[in-house]
Amino acid sequence: MTQSTYVRNVAVLAACQALFFMCNTVVISTTALVGLQYAPTPALSSLALGLQFFGTMAGTLPASFLMQRHGRRPGFQLGSLCGVAAGALGWHAIVRGSFAEFCLAGLFYGVFGAFCQFLRFAAADAANVVTVSDPLAAARRRGRAIGWVMAGGTVAALLGPELAEATRDLMAPVLFAGCFAAVAVLAGALCLVASLLDPLRSPEATRAGSGRPVLVIIRQPAALTAFVTALVAYVTMNLLMTATPLAMIACGLGFADSAFAIQWHVLGMFAPSFVTGHLVARFGASRMIGAGTALMGACVAIALTGVGVAHFAAGLFALGVGWNFMFIGATTLLTGCHAEAEKAKVQGLHDFLVFTTVGLSASSAGALHYLLGWQALNLLVIPGLLLVAALLLVRVGLVPFGRRQATRG
């Protein structure tokens, strides 16, 4: 693969990431509110959002092995068709006022998400296909490629909440139906963009054998840290993000205020990606994970100081940047822990475990907020952050990822 082809593939993946997270931003901004409108009890207001993550959980392993066998491009195209179905079902469910059908749309959207979560791993594939003899340089290239693809989500931060606001009343008097029609259109566009992607499969991908047992791989300190960090980062981010629209409504704030806070959150999630890959290459994945953990702690501190629009927006922004540092750091760690023949089972198991736990947190976010309140909900995430900090210090230490890879330590 030439350098120009590598750059083009990264650009295509970044565009797919932008479209996917525009869908995500619309869905995150509206799903809990739709649930609050149609669910039989407020405690079930986030059930459809939780089912999205269960759909992702169920789809991760099949998606990983399908793309290992047939390539990334057909996998992303198949996944995007599930996104089209999810948007259409969500629109129809809201028009009919059917909470059960809306939950089914959530499951389809989850499968769509399962395929799109591999966009970041496809970035590492694009980097790996370019031959680099130095392991340190290869690790840095992977980190930069992952960062640039994740940066595609910045478009979602800028346009996603505006799209949710613009389409909320598109089919008035039925609120939010237009939002899910927009999701169907965006998912269809992702299918078209994904057709421009190269197969991204090296000859090693088709060789016989499956490499080491998965338990041997994840017992490596770096792999274990990657698994735990990604799980804590995603669960913390998802739990607080899902509960935020409900908390803001409970505090007397409007939908426009909620969309504003979510916009700053998504901006925090993806805008740093333009430099996060370079920071990982410069300071190491472990240090970036540590910085992200500290930022998530800052989010909790902000939430405990007040419930104004500025508090929600600033807290969610810190939460987003913290997630970015932790998740890109964890992804970079993981891509250096397995061989080409091992990636399907390792990456699939990784996302399966992450989204199983995330599904539980999303399903319970509404009930936890209803029973405990906003500030107590924030306190619940502190033990997970302390676990990551302890694992960094005890199991891995603050050693730059590139140096660790170079020494194989």
C-alpha cells in the first residue's frame, strides 16, 4: 500500500466515523426523552438506549469474525444497513406511539454500532499494512491513525446536536420522529462512503491458525490495562451522558439546553483526537490514560458543585476529553498486544465485554437517576476510576507505550 492510499483510507474511515457519530449524537440527545414520553414508567425511560448497547454487545463477535473473513468494507456496509433499518423503525415507532417497537429499533441500532465500533481498529489495519521496520515507529503510526479516524467525530459535535434540534419538530405534532428519519439517511450515506474503502487485509489475515489462546493474550499487563480502561471509560461516559438529559429536565432546563451540553460533550470526545494520537506517540498510552482518568474525576467534581447549564456543559466536556484520552490510549495499547491472526477474537472479545457492561449501565441510568439523583449518580463512578489509576501504577506504571513495545516489557 502506498502512502497516498493509506491517507485516503484513513480519510474514508474518518468520514464514516463522522456519519456514525452524527447518528449517535441524534440518538443520545433524543432516545431517553422519547422513552420518557412513551415508557409505562419513568424508570424505563433509558431502556431503549440500554438495548442499543445490548445489540452492540450481541453484534461485536459476529462482526469481528465476519470482517476478519470478508474484510472491513463489506462489514461496514452490512452494519450501515442495520442503521437504516433502525432509523426507519424508530421513526415508525414514534409515529405509532409504540414503546416496544422503539426498543426494537434500539436493538437494530446497537448492531449498527457493533460494526462501526471497528472503525478505530480499521485505522490500525490501515497503518499496519504500510511496512514499518521499527516497532516504535509502527506503534506511533497506529496511534496517529486511530486519532485521526476518531477525530471524524468532531463533525458530529458541531452538526449532530443542531441536526437533532432541527429535526425534532420536522414531523410535528409528533416530536422526534424526524430525528430518526435523519438517522436512516445518515446510515445510508455511511454505506455509500464505506464502498470507497480498500479491503485492508494483509496476507497474514488469511493464513491458517489462530495464534495464542485469548486468555494468554489478555493476561499481558498492557492488554489487561487496555481491557479495564476501555470498560471503565465507556461505562463512566455512557452512564453520565445518558442521565444528563434527564437530570437537566429535572432541574427545569429545556431541550435546547440539553442539546447544548451534549454538543460540548461530543466536542470533548472527538476534537482532541486531532492531537491525541501524537500525544500518545510522544508521552505513551499509559500517561494519556492517566490524564484521561484525572479529567473524568474533574467531571465528577464539577457535577457536585452545581446544576446550572454551565455546570452540565463543562462537566460533560471534561468527561468527553477524559474518554478520548482513555479510549484512544486503550485502543493503541490493545493493537500492540496481538498478532494479525489473533485480532478478530481479541478485538471482538474486547468490545463484547465493554458493551455488555455499557448496556447494563445504559439500561439502569434512568432508574439510578430516578432513585438516587444526579449527584449521587456521579459518585458511583469514582471506584472505577480509582481502579484504573491503581492498575496503571501497580501493573503497568507510567512507562511510555512506544518504549514498552520496543522492549516488549
